[in-house]
Amino acid sequence: MNPIESPPCVSGFRLGNIFIEDKFIILFGSCMGVFAVGVNDTATGANLPSIQEYYHLPYAVVSLVFLAGFGGYLISCVLNSMLQSAIGTRGVLLMAGFWYASGSLLIAFAPPFPAVIAGLVLMGLGGGFYDTCLTSVVSHFESTKLMNVFYSFFGFGSLLSPFIIGALAKAGISWNVFYWIPFSLSVSIIIGHFFLFKNYKAPSEDGSTEHQGLHEKFRKMMRMQIIWIGVPLTILGFAINNILGNWLTSYLIEVKGSGSDVSRYQLSVYWAGLTFGRVFFSLPFIYVSERIGNTLLLVTLAGAITIFWTMHLTPLDWIMVGSAGFCLGPNTPGIISIVSARVPPSLRGIVISVVIGCGLIGATLGPLIFGVVAGKVGLKILPPVAIGLACLSGLIFWLVPPREKRD
């Protein structure tokens, strides 16, 4: 019997004449957490011009905000698999909510810049636990479409932040007021996870694998070819998304001449496109082949950014920004599904933690290095950098090994 079709401990419930299956209850709880991750993911980039102005910082210094998020995220990815085995999935999620809420509450008071960095570390810590823990939960469903649904909620959260921050900027409200929203959100999610994951136990936590040492799991993982393909794909995918998501607002203001509020709305269009892309490709009648499909999406992404870069028509900017997001949307859930489909359930937790943790190299060093270089040569290099990374990722997809039959 497939353990994903009948999750081990969590029972479904009946609502009138409708019986809601176990996996959809867990999927709902997972979507709650990744929604919060998305809210934080774009908030930093959307608030970047305001933070830079408020603290009077150059590009090189303000880029440290990306390193702060990386620090917290990296710690959580390293510890996630071990903590899931020690305190269970619900324990990890409740801890994630605590750190996320603490960080957002700290930043909400607009403390000195070093304290803002500390707050971002805490939010990154909580977000990292949410991301890695919940991605491993959804990966047990062995469904690319459910993975797309899951990451669609990341997109919904990412879409929300620039829109709210743009509205606050237009109203002249201080940037730090926004962080009361993720604080309130995290409190609600903590309550939801307390009940939804009360009896949840991942398939990899069953008796046949619980005594397998972490070192043995890591050794087996390192012998898998898909790891050496999935890691660079994840690094590149995270890098493209985070460079665009965090620097697009500044690029639109300084290079394209958009207003401070309009640029945030344009960033929201990017995230709307990304979210719609994930929703669209999760539909039951839509299928993307692992090599050709993902490569075509990346080539189309490069084409959209090229038009955005070379043409100077405002309506076209909006369309191409949304198109770029649409093409990039299924990239991350597709990579995670490709990797998780090629590893046994007992190794999925540690594999997902390692893959996402390595992806953080791109998610952090991408915008950080870009910020340092942009401080020297200007933000005009944003489109060609994104195009180059997309083309490189498209080439690596052709190295993905075929699936092997396994028990």
C-alpha cells in the first residue's frame, strides 16, 4: 500500500456529505506555512529602497539583509531533518512559528539596522523550518501537481507583500508598520498547525527507518546522481527568482523611472505571474515534461526578460514582468518533484533539507553578489544576469537522469 494514499496517523473528517481526505488536511496546513514564507520572501526586496533611505545605507551595506535571511534559513535547513526525528513535524512547525513571530515583532519597531538584521535572521530561521519541513511533508504525496499547489501559496504570499508595501509607501506610512502583518499571520498559523498536525507522522518516521543513522542516510544520499543535478538546478532557480524578486523594484525606479508605489505594484505583477504559473501547471490536464518542458519555460523566460530589457514601453513592461513570473513559477516545485521522485521515502526528509539548503546559496549569494556588483556598475545589468542564469539552468535540465523503478 502506498503510505501517501493513507497517511499513517491523521484521520479525515466529514463536512456534511463531503469527506475530506487526510492528505488534503495536511496539504492545507502545509500551504498555511509556505504562505508565510512567501510573505517574508518578497517583503525584504519590496522594502529595500525604504530601508536604504531610512538608514542612509549604500547598496553594498543594505545587501546584508539578504545575508541575514540566509543565515537563519541555512541553520534551519541543517537542523530540520534531525529535529523532525527528535520532536516530530508539529514540534518543528510550532518552533518555526515562534522564531518567525519573534523576528517580525522585532522589526516592527524599526530598531537600529543591526537589530533589523537580527530580526531577519529570526524570520529566516522560522521560514526555513517552514519551507524544508513542509516541503518534505508534501513530497511524500509524490505528486508534482500537489507540489505546484503547495508552492502556489508561496506565490500568493509573495504577491501580497509588494502590494501592501506599495500601498503603505503611497500613503506615506513607515516601512516597518508592514511587519505587524507577518507577526499576526504567524500567530494564526501556530494555532492552526497545533491542531492540524497534532497526530501527523511522516512515512519516513516508521519503524523500518527510525534507527537508521543520519550519517548512513547522508552517505546513501551522496551516492545518488540526482542530488548532483538537483542541487545546481535549485541554486540557479532560487538565484533567478531572488535576484528578480529583490532587485526588480530598485531597477524599475532607477532604470525604468517608475514611481516608488508603481514599482511595488509591478513587482506584485511578477509574483502574480509566478503564482498563476504554479496554479496553471497544477491543473490535471496540464503536463510539463521534465527536460523539454522545463527547458522551453526557461527559454521563454529569457525571451520575456530580453523584451523587458530592450523595449521601453510601460504597458509592455507590465506584461513582460508578469510573463517572466509565469514562466519561472513551476521551476522550483518541478525541481523538488524531480528530485523527490528519485529517492526512497526514508531519505526524502534529509534530501529535501539538503537540496533546499543548497538552494539558499543561490537565494542569498545571488542578490547579495548582484548588489555588490550593481553598486559598482549600476542596476542596468539585472536583465542580462537573469537571462544568463536561465539559459544555464535550461542546459542542466538535460542532465536529469531517467526515473528508476523502486519499491
